[in-house]
Amino acid sequence: MGYKSDIEIAREADKKQIQEIGMKLGIESKDLLPYGHDKAKVSQEFINSVQGNKNGKLILVTAINPTPAGEGKTTTTVGLGDGLNRIGKKAAVCIREASLGPNFGMKGGAAGGGYAQVVPMEDMNLHFTGDFHAITSAHSLLSAMLDNHIYWGNECDIDIRRVQWKRVVDMNDRALRQVNVSLGGVANGFPREGGFDITVASEVMAILCLANNLKDLEKRLGDMIVAYRRDRSPVFCRDIKAEGAMTVLLKDAMQPNLVQTLENNPAFVHGGPFANIAHGCNSVIATTTALKIADFVVTEAGFGADLGAEKFMNIKCRKAGLSPDCVVLVATVRAMKMNGGVAKADLGAENVDAVNEGCANLGRHIGNLKSFGVPVVVAINHFVTDTDAEVRAVKDYVATQGSEAILSRHWELGSEGSADLATRVAEIAESGVSKFAPIYEDDMPLMGKIETIAKKIYHADDVIADTKVRDQLKLWEEQGYGNLPICMAKTQYSFSTDPSLRGAPTGHSVPIREVRLSAGAGFVVVVCGEIMTMPGLPRVPSAESIHLNDDGQIEGLF
Amino acid sequence: MGYKSDIEIAREADKKQIQEIGMKLGIESKDLLPYGHDKAKVSQEFINSVQGNKNGKLILVTAINPTPAGEGKTTTTVGLGDGLNRIGKKAAVCIREASLGPNFGMKGGAAGGGYAQVVPMEDMNLHFTGDFHAITSAHSLLSAMLDNHIYWGNECDIDIRRVQWKRVVDMNDRALRQVNVSLGGVANGFPREGGFDITVASEVMAILCLANNLKDLEKRLGDMIVAYRRDRSPVFCRDIKAEGAMTVLLKDAMQPNLVQTLENNPAFVHGGPFANIAHGCNSVIATTTALKIADFVVTEAGFGADLGAEKFMNIKCRKAGLSPDCVVLVATVRAMKMNGGVAKADLGAENVDAVNEGCANLGRHIGNLKSFGVPVVVAINHFVTDTDAEVRAVKDYVATQGSEAILSRHWELGSEGSADLATRVAEIAESGVSKFAPIYEDDMPLMGKIETIAKKIYHADDVIADTKVRDQLKLWEEQGYGNLPICMAKTQYSFSTDPSLRGAPTGHSVPIREVRLSAGAGFVVVVCGEIMTMPGLPRVPSAESIHLNDDGQIEGLF
């Protein structure tokens, strides 16, 4: 018997009215701003009204380093949420929104897969509730106001060679990576070099996801550095007087979006910062609100645990005062085999030796996560070709690491398949064993923080940084930015900066290519290797085959 | 006693749930896609289901040439809609959506004014239901796919010097008017000149507003000319294979938006093409749907009657098979005085002579409108300083033109003030006296159509066009575009191409500067004078003072 595709399953979903989903968490109709019948924003008034509530338990779902075999981190997040509801817990899922542009390059990412999905899938991969458009607008307004400031006399004395603020568009458009603007004569301004990033790379996106409320949002927007003067002193967004209007444009986007899983359980889908030059987590406001109204909140972070979980802990949890009660580390038998040297074409055949070999990657992530003081459960996201012996090999290995691995079959069976995982996760979270703490203190020097991450998480021997980078970090410390956390931007495929080094490499160095200050978001970005902030389209973009069929359904997007 | 500001009145509105407004037109909850509690889109299924209904009566509201005194065309449209409902008619208003960008330059335009407004005003001037963002996305996708096509081998053999398709953004950003794109080396493409227009100037906007349904939309998008080859043959959007994915991005945007007036009557607010390089009317789908479910539909067209009403009749009505049953021509005593030579500062003083002098502009519009075979009623949009003698002068003048003028006080009194106007308009519309026909035939040569408009509407002596323009028009006729209507782009302040020529000038010429083919929208744009398709921001943009106050309300936008 064949399996149904994700989109087939999603289209068969028996969706409930979003008001019914809201009621599961005590959100009444008047506190939901509907977008159609299956999406809604939670009102600011409601969010304010629940601030006195006790927090529920916070579960982070993270994964081993991604391989082409796929791990199913979002699928497991959704499956675990449904599993918790199945065993009688009031649970909500918190995940990120999808970027629009990339869907027109390669086929779009669903939110989860199999019988562990969030719906409506089409909307979530298109305009959804307009949050990313609002971010593009707010970002574009500052861009226009900045060049307008220069045009009308440049009172701030901006050095047009040192404008830091790039423009953004939510589309994969390589032609805009590097452009010359303000051409065509006096009426169009002073010609200068510029460029566009994709919207998810905007600092406005990172800020929206870290801000506690609209006041905090406005302050952080004002804090952004947009340019430097000839004397190298920074020009802030507030010098351009844009932060108030930007906040107005982002007012609705700050309200978390509520949708549902295939099993009609609540899911918050809100925010989606890049997981390289930003911290890669859903919004603080969605997570903190969910914790006030659900007993269990299951969330995830971008890429593998070395990037995603590290930033979740050291940036998001630190800044938002969050404390995870349990971490679920997702692995698959297939990914273990790829880490153990098996080629993708050969993944169908049983290979216990390769599984054992590949478990080194898993083991290192377990150890890293424990260094934050949190309990770790490994979820083996079941794939239909996995053999009992292979699954047993993973379980046995995990036991040697002082943790436990649980097979979960949510992809195939929904919550029926994830009930065991949910039961164990709930026990651990409720036991109060978590002693969470970030792995570096605020007052450690910036280079010390970088070295801590490189050594404790990447298990590198050292960090390589030239004088320019070191001087820049010192300058920021003098300017009062020394207390910020670090946002690492490196390959997600390896603990090292070399994407081909799978498993658990040692003896490597972490070379810093560049450092950037996101003064509004509140972190220092450390770039190790090539980071693409504006993707291109492939030779045959998926857009060429995306269309509406005669029934008005979208074809080719998935 | 002072008068309340538009925003004060709007904030005091006793809004009904949008489902209740829908029920007034027989639209049930399931057929409304809500966006919050006071906005909704009408479902495609509902639109399909009413196609067999009889049409209601169509009323066009247009105006004299705009002056700095203001005429209140939208205010009168809304006031007349409320007036018709007051006298027991089932009436709906159809107006355009506002462009986002300009609100951050100068204070935003409300939808109507005084006690004749459409709400929610803030949303309508910000993201509303995301239609314009969807248009920006669809446009941007084609932009990215076009440069991507060139990048991966340029199979269509596009001459990069002859790319016609500009990019768009919904922001006043003069720095983007003229740019060089694809700089930075091999990975970023082939450097070429480009530029950005504001979103409302996109041909996609014009198409969305003229398309009958999603199939028609997709076909028209495919018909757009995006570039020319070295042999001058056109490259279409469908050669780039973008029209299917663009249609998917526009699927929701094609559904008309329902909101309400201050008196809780239904208003469709949908689409907003430029009134110069496009036709300046709300969407065909909103107007035709409203006609199927209301007995009276009151709509408006951009700028004065010489531009707005002319295009409404010759482009929109022709293409959509619409036939106006009555035209309301809005004038104010103040605008008559300005046309009669009074400076803005002196408008407060009674000046019957200046009113009489200025009526020439009004008289010519009455005659022009009658040449389309439609009955004309003049609405004198009452201003508190108007004297009885001044109002009498306008009424007397209009009577000499074989029409009648009715004083309307909707701004001050809502429908109580517009009931007289509504009563007379309803009588005329129901009488069936309208014998509407466009003023030129499809098969007239393009230059003949231009001359017809110039002579019959502008009352010019001749049209001046150089050989290049005449050859271009001939070439388009040979390529099969000769049957298209003309979209004039000239100053809105005068019948002539000289904005300072008020009143009813004669003896002038109409010089054609440039002609452009909008093959998807289905018209030939004739540019007479400077047309700005990307505005700039002023020295002190309104954005600098736009912010949220401590109650979370938007300040500075109005």
C-alpha cells in the first residue's frame, strides 16, 4: 500500500473553526482576530490579560546536524504536541512562519509532514496573515527615509559609503544582491552602492521575534544602527525618526497567529528569523503567551542543536527569561546511517554498523545539551524502512550516553504514534529536574563568549580571528555592547565550519570571517564562512509549474 | 461650535460585525472570509453563485477638475450610498483601496470625510487585507524570474537594453527610481539598467481591476509584454512562465473586500490602479458582484471627469459590459470660486461673481458626460461657509445646461443631508433614460481614438505627435493591438495639458510625449506631460510623527 503525500493528507484535514481551537486554550472569539475561518491573531488585550498566569512547561525540539535524509524536526514538534493532547495534557505547539520567496525556487516546505502537520498549509506557505509583508514594509520605510534624509541635506552627516542598512524583498532575486541606487540625476538623490537581502534576514524580523511587547519593539527598532558618519560614530534608526511609523506598520504583525494541527490542537505560528545571521526561533511573544495558557508548550529552533538549540538557550531563553523543562533531540535511523558514511541511494538497506558509527554525532549533541543543565530525550522519528535492529542500536547507544531514546511514529499514525514519547517527555518536564542556565555569562568579553561556544559546543581547538575582527569586538565593548550574546552564523551540516565533516569532528579551528552588530535585535553576529542572505532561483524554478487547477486548488507548490 | 476631525468621527463609529453587514446583501457568514471583525473578503463561490441575478442600477460619481479647495468625490460617493439606504433602497458603495507608501509622506487620505466615511479607516490606510502586498509579490516574482531567465542562458534571447518590466515597491522611495541591477560579478547576473515604480503603477494592479475572474486574470498576466528581443519582437510574461504562480499569489486578492460606512451600510473597497498611466477605477469584480446583490451601486473614478469618467466609460464600462444609469458630478462652491480666480486664502468670503465665472468648468463637464448618453446630476457638496446666494448661482447655472444641481450636506449630517440627492438620483436611474455608449468604436485607428478624446472631451484643436509615436501606434495596430482603448495620462488640473489653465480652455493642443502598451491590462497609454510613477518623500515626511500612543491608537497618520 502506498502512502499519501503531505498535501493529500492536508487537503483531507477535518479542520475546525479557529474559534473552536481558541476555546481549547480559553481564548474567546472576541479575543481572536480571524483571517478567514482557519487562522486568527490573538489580540493584544488578551495577551495582556493573561500575564499573571503561571507558566506551563516548555519543551524544546531540536535535532542532530541535518543530512539529506531529513530528520523531521517540525514533524516531531507537531507530533509531540498532538501526543501530549492525546494523553490528556493541554498542549500547544509554537513554530515559525515560512518565507514566501523560496517556495518559488524549490517546492515549498509544509509545516510538518505525514499525519503530524499544521494546517492550512497553502496559506502558511503564501501570504498567511501578512506578517512578513508588514516586516518588508517597515524595513522598506526605513530604507526610503534614510535615503530621503540624505537627499534633503543629510543633517546626520551620514557617510554614504558606510550605509549599513540594506533593502529587503521577500523573493529570491539575485539581481538585487548588489545594486547602485539613486541614479538618474539630482531629483533622485546621491548615487551610492546598495543591495537587497531576503526579508527573513532583516533585523526587523529578529526584533519582532525577540520583543516582549510593542513598546519594546519600538525601542529596539530605534536602537538599530543604519549607517556610520565619517568619524565612524553610528547613526541609529531613531536619528532618522522611523521607529514610530515602523511600529505602526508592525502593530498587527506582533500578534501571534493561531492555527491548528491535523488533530485540531492549537498551534502558534509566528515569526521566522534566519537561523544563521539571526537566532532562528519563533517569536518570544508567541512562546510566552502560549506558556500562560497551555500546560505544555512544544517549540523548535532552526538547524541542528549546535546552532539552533545553542541560540535558543543563549539568546532567546536568556533574553526572554525562559527555561526549558525538557529537550527532545530528533534523530532518524537514516540520518545515523548517512553520518556513518552510507550514501543516500543505499539508505533503504539495513546497516547496523553504519548506524553505530553515525551515532557519534547524536552523542555529542546529547552531551552539549546537558551542559545547559536540561534533561534530554532522543526521539527516533520512525521511517517505514527502519529495521528493529537499527532502532535497537540507536536506543542502546543513547543509553550509554545517560539518556534514553524513544521510537515515535507520529508521521505514520499521528498522536497514536507519539503517545509514548509524549508520556515520557511529560514525566520529565513535570519532575522539575531541569536546572537550565546559559553556558556563558553576560559580562564575559565577546571573544570569550565566542570561544566558549566554539570549544564547548563545536569541540574546536581554537578560534581564528584577525586583528580587524578583534579590534571591532573591542570597539563594541567600549561602546557598551559587550554584554550582548553571540549569534553564530556557520554551516548547519557540521559541528565544524567545514560542511563535509560529519559525525563528531575534533581538532578543528573556527575561523571568523566577519562580525556584525545587530544592536536592535541585541546580539553580535559572528560569521564563519559564506552566508547567503539573498538566495537565487534555480534554472527551472518551481514557480514555472505552480498554478491553480480547474477546481481552484493550488498545484505545484508542494 | 467646532467640528470634529475625520479621525475623531471614525473612532466614535458604532461598527457592526462584518457578518451583519454582509447579511444586508444576502451574503452569509460562510461566504465571508473575515479579516478581523470589521473586514471580510467575499468568497469566489458566492460570486459564482450570484451570476444569474439581475443587475442593479449603476451610479458613477465623478467631479470637476480638482482644485486645492477639495471637491469631496469619495465623501459624496459614501454620502450618496448612505442616502440611498436611508430612503429604503438596497445600496452598496464601491471605492478604491489606498496606496500604503504615500501615507508616510503626507498625512493619509481617509475614505471619505465628516459623517460620510468608510471604516475601519486605519486599516484601509495600512495593510488592509493585504491585496497590494499580494500585487507587489506577484510583480516581484516576475521580476526575479525574468532576470533569472537571462542568468540561466536567456533562451528567449531578451535584449537586456530593452527590458520593459520595472520592479515595484509600495513605498515612496526616489532612490529606487533608477538603479543598476545584477552588479557584483558572475553569480549575480548580467548588469543592466532598471528601476522601481510604486505598486499602484504596476500593470498587475490594472489587470486585477479589469479581470472578470481568475482565468481571465491568468490570461491577461500572460499577455503582458516584459521585454523585446534584438529583432524588436515582444517577449511576454508567458514566455517566462510566471503567470500561473502570479495567479496563485493573487488568488485571495481577487476577492472583493467588504467593509461598512459610518451608518453601517455595505461598502466594497477593492483595487486601486493609478488614474494616470492606468484607468483609476475600483475592480470590475467588485462592481459586477455588487450589481448582482444590491439594487443600487455607487462608484467613483479617479481625478476629474475629463480623465476619470472618460476612462470609466471608455475602458471599464466597455470592457466589463457595464452601463451607468446616472452620473453624479460633484462640485463645491469653493472650487467654483477657485476656478473663477479666487485665491485659497480668500475662499471664506462670499463672491457670487467668481462662482458664476468658475461654473464654465462645471458646464463643460456636464456637456462631456452627456455625450456618453448618460443623465447627469450635479451634487453641490456643501461646505459650512457656502452662502445661499452662491449655492443659488450654481443651481441656476446648471439649469441653463439642461441639468439640475442638488445641495447635499452628507459631510455634516450623514444620510440626513444626502436624502434629497439620493431621491433624485434614484428616480433618474430607475427611469431608464440612460442611453450609454462609449464615444469611440473599437475598430477606430488608435490615433483616431486619441483625437476623439482630445477634441470631444478636452476641446483641443489638435493632437501633436511626432513620427516615432505615430509609427509606434501603427506597429501595434499591425501586431493586433489596434482594437484596444486609450488610457490618457495627463494633468488632472485642467482640460488641457497645462495644469494652470483652469475653467474651460479652448484653442489648445495636446502634445503626446510617449506611448506605452499595456497588453495585459488591455489599453494603450498615451502620456502627455510628466508622469511620476515613483513619488518621493518630502523634507519632513509624515512618518516622522506617526506612532502608537499609550492607548495603542495610531497617531499622526491622519
